[in-house]
Amino acid sequence: MPWGGSVRRFLWIPALLGAVLLYVAFDDAAGLRSWLRLDAELRAKQTGIAELRDEVVSLRRQREALADDPAAIERAIREDLEWARPGEVVVRLPSFDHSNARIP
């Protein structure tokens, strides 16, 4: 068998490649686990960015409404500072947590 000796000499290459792949797959610092963790972090950050962009759009709409509408300005001030006009009665209702509500 003329190929038998030369094939055996190169069998260590696939074994070494397999060992390197296993190391990379399970290495906590730079392996597959690290990549999966970073991918999850990236997705969470992208979700956070999308939520912040939505909030920016909402705040810009509020700014535009407040710039053009004196009634909106008054309403915003009264809500934020919890002010009432003389003679008005403010009724404060307790907040209701819907997540704990039991439906009979």
C-alpha cells in the first residue's frame, strides 16, 4: 500500500483541527458561549434603542403640541406639578395593579 504511510503521517491534522474547534466552541472567553452571550446583549441593546427612539418621537410630538396650544401647556403644568385652580376639588384615586387582579 503506497499511500498507507503518507496518510498516517497526516492524520494528526484533522485531529488537531477538531481539538481547536472544540476549544473554540467551549472557551468562555472567546468561544461559542461568549458569542451567544454577546449576541443576546446586542439584541437587548437594539430593543432598548428602538424603545428610546419611540420615546424621542413621542416627546417631540408633545413638544410640538405644547408649542402651539396654551391649553396643553396649562394641562401639562397642572399634571406635572399637581396644581389646581382655586375652588377646584382634586380627587386622587389609588392606583390599581392590573397584574394582580383576580377575575371572579
